[in-house]
Amino acid sequence: MTKKIFRSILTAGVTVLICSVLLVMGCFYSFFETMQERQLGDELSIAAAAVELDGTVYLEKVKSDRFRVTLIAADGTVLYDTRTDAASMENHLEREEVREAIESGSGISSRYSATLLQKTIYSALRLGDGTVLRISASRATMGALLLGALQPILLVVLLMLGLSGVLASRLSKRIVEPLNALDLEHPLENDAYEELSPLLRRIDRQRRQIDAQLAELRQKTDEFTQITAGMNEGLVLLDDKGVVLSINPAAQMLFGVTGACVGQDFLTVDRERSMSLALRMAMTDGHSEVRAERSGREYQFDLSRIESDGKVVGAVLLAFDMTAQAFAESRRREFTANVSHELKTPLQGIIGSAELLENGMVKSEDIPRFVGHIRAEAQRLVTLIGDIIRLSELDEGGELPAETVELLPLAQEAAENLRTAAEQKNVRITVSGESVSMVGVRRLLYEVIYNLCDNAIKYNVDGGRVELRVAAEGENARLTVRDTGIGIPSEHQGRVFERFYRVDKSHSKESGGTGLGLSIVKHAAAYHHGTVTLKSEVGRGTEITVRLPRGIQEP
Amino acid sequence: MRNKFDEQLSRLNHEMIEMGALCEEVIARASRALTENDKGLAASIAPLDSEIDQKERDIENLCLKLLLQQQPVARDLRQISAALKMITDMERIGDQAEDIAEIIGFLRGHQSEDNDLLREMARATIRMVTESVDAYVKCDTILAEQVIAADDAVDDYFTQVKERLIGRIAQDPAVGEYALDLLMIAKYFERIGDHATNIAEWVIFSVTGVHKGEEK
């Protein structure tokens, strides 16, 4: 800016200088010219008068550097010259002033010297005898004058340069300083020169617009952050080069990083190969999935490319915690395998016996034993399928008819039904306790008591005891089944309620269980919002306590 | 100009991390193949190793291009020269993992209690490699120092494995070949530990400008 101002000041100054110099020169020069011509004319007339009187004698007396006087005959021959020898000079008839003088009595002309720096003025007059007297004087031309004035002019130019520089810098400072001091936060409160107010008003308008947009943007970012912060799923946004744009707290925890990784390559967050490959695939194919373990949990990562106007602008990564699902899946697989195995075992026995019978390989007296075997296995199958159906009923979680049930008679009924089985194993079963009634599903409660007692008998020792006690315990009804059996080792105690789980891995048939009994107990208790606790010691026996809310107020 | 330089530098960083991740993967596979005696897994190591070799060449080219075209100075120069040194170590890790995989092929399903110690050793080595790459990613000199310190533990493991194998051969000279194979594997793990130490040292150099080796 300073430079521009400087240049304009300088241009103005120089223009004015040139104009004034030219004007002054022009005026003065013409003035001097007329003056000189007039002077020359006067001198010529004096000289002419003298020459007419004295002839060339007078001329010889003239000694002047400034003037040159020449006497020319009517035929142009130079008769005398104050500077040069007249004889050596050429004929002057053709000179303009001489010719003019011969024709009209007087003549005047001017000629430039070779260098143009000097101009000679000739003035001629015809004398009485026909000769022509010419006087000439030289004087500096305009160019010479200018040349002479060059030094002062240069001085003035220098002065101008300096002055323009100082003025320009001062002016630009005066213009710029208030601009720099502007308070852009509050544009309208500035005290600047008035030419600035349109600009200030515009700035104010723009600032308000920016504020509004910023607020809107911030609100949107806040919304986004809040939504993603509340998500259980991990969410990572990446740009097209794989740089992290945003990562929510769930994802930060999952990858074990902090928010500081925003703006960094995603590789610094997770560099495992399967993930890099999945990301690359998502960028090329649009979508990819990868299942991997991170910080001890299993995750499913869904990666999708984000496009805008047909251009890839980035990718989004969503992480779902699949740990529970993976566990459930493995449980389901185990259950299916168990069910198939359990169903197949009795069937193989049946098929084997049937084949022997079919081929007539069985002696007639053995036939009843084989048929009995087939029947027993089929019975086992039916029991097993019955158990599975009951379990799936409980799994379905449908409402079953509830009624008021007296627990003690129910316990006695179950014990009575198991009496034969108990006697076979030489186990004594006793039922004791008080009369307790509760609201519940009679069939399920019966299943609970029956299965607990059944287990207690099955896994008992010869001559053992099973004690079944029913008691009220505040709001709950308590059922306790204690046996003197083989007990459950502590490492298995947590898992015996799982379906088909057996302490004895050989799945031996001799105990005759389906592996579903305790599972049914657990589900039936859960259906009544009750709890099951287990206390057991190997070789000493097991005590299982079921606590069920009675669901009725004591009268 | 500067923009392009930054872009190339971040590409170098990207490639370095990828190469580090490849090294982690390859040694993890080697160790798993050893403990589970999985020949298929062992066979999958060779293609990964050639991928590591390819990465080394790519990074080398990129580094040379950066050095020639951009004439980096100070920290950038250190980062690039450290990268040039690190890829050599990473490439060696890949080779040694492949060597381990090759030996696994000769083990013919032997399993013994020596594997437990070897497994411990492999775990310690994998941790060193992972942490050295982590140190590079995070420019973390403290972690790099930890890696350097952890090398002593791996060296100890090697001595233990060696002594146990000597004992085994003394008991039953017939296991000689098998024991020597295991010794070779242990040696390779020990070497991998050394390479991880080198990487950690170069990480320290690239951050501080002082190489561990020249301090003393």
C-alpha cells in the first residue's frame, strides 16, 4: 500500500514539475527572443549609420565577441567580416537574410549550429550604396538552457522523492492503523473513519452468520457425540485414507485407546492383519465383516464404505459385542450334540435287539428278555422326549394355570411314586415338615420335588437315606432334599444345572437319568421366581434347597 | 512440495505399521503352530514371509525416494533412516518365523513338557515384538526401553531350554535329533527377541536422536 501511495504522489509531483518547467521555459524563451531581436535591430541601425559615414573603418574599430558584423556587396561578395578574413568567405547572396535585405531593405533569419545547442540570429540591412550590412549574435537554445537547469531540476526531483516517501509512509500508516486496530468481535463499536463503515457493517453481518452456523454445527456435533457416546456398539469413522475422524467411547474401550487417536492412521488404533484386510476390502467392495477377539471379548466388526457423489469419502466401522451370543451359540451346539447323542443311544439298543430278533438269532426262551429290553429303551426315549418337551415349554415362557398348592401332600405323593425305585436301591425316603401352601403351577412343583428326589435316590449308596423337608420361611416356601449319596465334586457344582451335564462323563446308562432333571428343577424354580442352592460334599451327600415365593398372604 | 513430503511420510508410517503387524502375525502363527503342532498353520507362514519381503522392498524404495527427492533434515531424516534400519530387522523376524515353521514340519508330532517352557519363551518373544511395534506406533521411548530390558528374560529362557534339553539327551540319547530341533527353535525365538530389541533401539533413535549403541 505504501508503495502504491508513494508511486501516485511521485507521479503527480513529476508531472507538475515537467509541466511547469516546460511552461516557464516556453514563456521566457519567446520573451527573450523578441528582446534580443529588437536589440539586434537597434544595434544594426546604429552600425549601419556608422558604416554609411565611415565605411569599413568603423567596422574595424568594432571589437566585440558577442557580435559579428559582416559587410556584403550587392553581388554577395563579402567585403568585410569582424571575425574572419573576408576574402576566404563564400558568396553570401543566397543567405536568406541577405536576399531579403537586398529585395526589401532589411532581413532577418536564424540558424541552428551543428550541435543545436546554439542558435545564431542574423539581421541584415541594405545600405544606401547597395551593400548589405549584417549583424549576427548567437544565443543558447532551449535545449542548452534545459541542460543548464538540469542540476537544480535533479535536486528538486530528489527532494520530491524523499518527500513522497515520507508522505506515503505516513499516509498509509494513517490508513492502515485504524484497520489493524479494528475490533472484529464487535465491528459496529469501532471508532474508525467513516469510509470504513460499509465494510464494518458487512463484517458484522458476516460474523453473525458465522456465529449462527457455528452454533448449529456445534449442536449437531454435540448430538452426534451424545448419541454415539450412549451406544453400546463401538463406532469409528474413517476418512478415505484410513485416518480416524471420530471414535466413540465404546470403541475407545474396545481398542484400548483414548480420544487422542483422532486424526491418526487407523493402524495406530488397531493393526491386526484381518482388520486391515477387512478395511481394504470395505474400501474396494463397499462392505466387509470380520469377527475377532479384542480385550478378551469377541466382537463382530462391520465395515462399510461411505460414498458421496460417487466418490469414496471414508468408511464406518461398527463393532458389536458377540461374547454372549458366541457363548449361547456354543451352548446351543453342545445341547444339540447332547440331544442327538441321548436320543441315539436308546435307539441303537432297540435297533440292535430288533435285528437279533428279526434274524432269529435269539433263543425262544430269551425273547421276553430282548422284548423287555426294547420296551425299557423305548420307555427311556419317551421319558427323555417328555423331559425335553417340558424344558422347551419352560423355555417358551408361556403362562401356565396357577393355583393354590399344598406342598406337603405334593411331596408325599412324589415320595410315594418313587417308593419302588427307592426300595430297589435300598434307599429309605422320608417326608417331614409343616403344611405350606403357595400359589404356583402344580405340575411344575411336582416336577421339582420328583426330580430332586429321583436324583437323590439314583445317586445314593446302598442303604442310604433321602430326607425331604417342607417348611415355611417368611414369604417363601422352602423345600429341602438331603441325601447321603455320592455327592458332587466342587468343580462340577456350578454346571450340574446345565442341560445334559453329567458329573459322570461316561453318560452311563446304569443310573438311568436323562441329564435333564436338575435343568428342569432350575427352570421350574425360575418360573416361580424362586432360587435353588446346592451344598454338597463328595462321599457325604448332597443337599439342595429350593426357595419359592408363596405369592399369598398368611391369613 | 511440503504437502507431498508429509503425505509420503505418513505413507511410510502406514507401511511400517503394516509391516510390523505382519511380523506379529507371522510369529504368532509360528508359535501357535508349534504348540498345537498344526502343520497347515505352519505352511501358511511362507506366503506371509514373502509378503514381508515385498513390504521391505516397497518401504526401502519409498525411503530412498524420500531421501533423494525431499532431502529431509533433523527429525524427518532420523525417522526415515531409522525406518530403513528397522525393516531389515523386521524382515529377519519374518525369515526366522519361517525357519521355525520349517522345523515344525520335522517334529513329527512329538509332544513333551519342554514345549511348556518353549511356549513361555514364545509368549515373551511375541510380547517383545508387539511392544516394539507399539513403541514405534506411539513413539513411546519408555515402552521401547521396556522391550530392551525384556530381552534379558528371553535370553534366560533360552539358557533354561538349553539346559533342560541337555538333561533330556543325557537321559535318553535317542531324543537327540528332536532335542536339537527344539534347540534351534529356541535359538530362533531368541534371535527374534534380539531383532525386537534392535527395533526398539531404532525407535529411541528416531525420537531422541541418540542410538542406544553409541551412548556407552
